[in-house]
Amino acid sequence: MESKVAELPVSHKAWAWFEQNRKQVTWGTIIVAVVALGIWFVAWQRAEKEARASRALGDVILTQAGFGAGAAQESAQPYLKVAEQYPDSMAASRSVLLAAGALFNQGKYAEAEAQFQKFTQAHRDSPFLGQALLGVAASLEAQGKIDQAVTAYKDLVARHPSDSVIPQAKFALGRLYEAQNKPEQARDMYEQVERDNRMSALGSEAGMRIEELIQKHPHLAPPPPSAAAPAPFSLTPVPASAPGTNAALPSGAPALPSNAPTVVPKQ
């Protein structure tokens, strides 16, 4: 009862303050509700945009694979259209990468390089960045720009050593070093690929490349394992001593029993 009596003045004061500031409180509540509704609407709209973009990309992938009305065909334009319709979406970034791959497969290497470069510049934090950088290097190689391709592969290996595409980049470097008549560097690349990918087809192919290199350049063969040379053996004459004594034993040697025979070396 006492607690209720003590609380009454406080509740009266709060109610009086509310009555005095009813208009401000009402407007404040409305503003908070509008802001919360706006945040929800933006999030919902973004989610809907991502969903529409994903559906559009999925439809293109199925059509390209031949699951639509027409026959299977690979084209970059449908992917680029999705990227244009839904910019700043995850589906748009994937569409650019798929378009670059389609252009590469069609032999349009310069256009493929441009799309791969576009992806790397716009999506530095993407988990697919390594694939795009590998695409740039492969496009340069396909255009015959060997020195630029070597630089691109080496930059990829140096800056993204843990990326899943590193074995392909190192194998490609091995091929280019072979073409540049640099067998030692080619062997080093192949050995790394074989060592790190023993159970894969790429690792097996790297091993075969190493064997072919050794056939062409025998000096690359590892040296044969050398057998351990036996320790030199020598018979040190034991000086004669009085029977039953240990005077001729070296320092620290265990004493012979008194009845042990004395060994005298042949002269």
C-alpha cells in the first residue's frame, strides 16, 4: 500500500507532462514509425530486387544450357542485359563474369579481357576475384601477349596465394616458361603444382610435364641418391703388456678380467 502511495505522485507528474506535450509526443511517435517503415521498405525493395535479378540470371543460365524453348547456345549478351537491368546486385556481378567467360569461349579474347577487367575493378572484395584475374591473364595469353600474361599470372600468384585458382595459374606459368625456353623455371612451377595437387588431374599432368622436360633437358634430372660411405676401419695394435694387467688399455676403457688372453697383432 505504501509503495502505491509513493508511486502516485510520479505517475501524476508523468501524465501531466504527457498532457502538456501531447502534440510533440504524437509527432515524435509518427516520425519514428515512418522512419522504421522506410527502413523496412528499402530493405524489402532491395531483397525483391535481388530476388528478381537472381531469377533473371537463372533463366538465362537455363536457356544457355538448352533447357528453354530453343537449342543450347552460349552468348554473352543475355548476361550483360541482366547486369544492365539490375546494377549493384550480386546477380549483376556474376552476370559480368559469366559474360566474360562466354566471350572467351567464343574466341573473342579482347572483349573477354575487357569484361574480366571490368569485374576486377568493380568487385575487389568478391570471392570470384581470383577467377576474374585468371581470366584476364588467360585472355592476354590467348591474344599472344605473352609477357603481359606472364606478369598477370605472377601477380595473381603473389597477391592471392590462397585462392583456389592458384594451381591453374602456376601451371599456365609453367607452359609459358617452356615456350620462352626457360626449362628451370617451368620445372619449378610444375613441381609446385604436382606437390600441392597430388590427387588431382592437374597434378598428374604437371608430373608428366616434368618427365617430358627432363627428357628434353637431362640436366634437370635430380641427382641419384648417393649411398652412405662406410666409416673407415683400422686395426690399432695393442701394445703388449704383462699378463694379467690392464696397463695397455686406453683411458676410460673398461678393465679386462685378469684371466683374459692378451691379443698380440701379427707383425
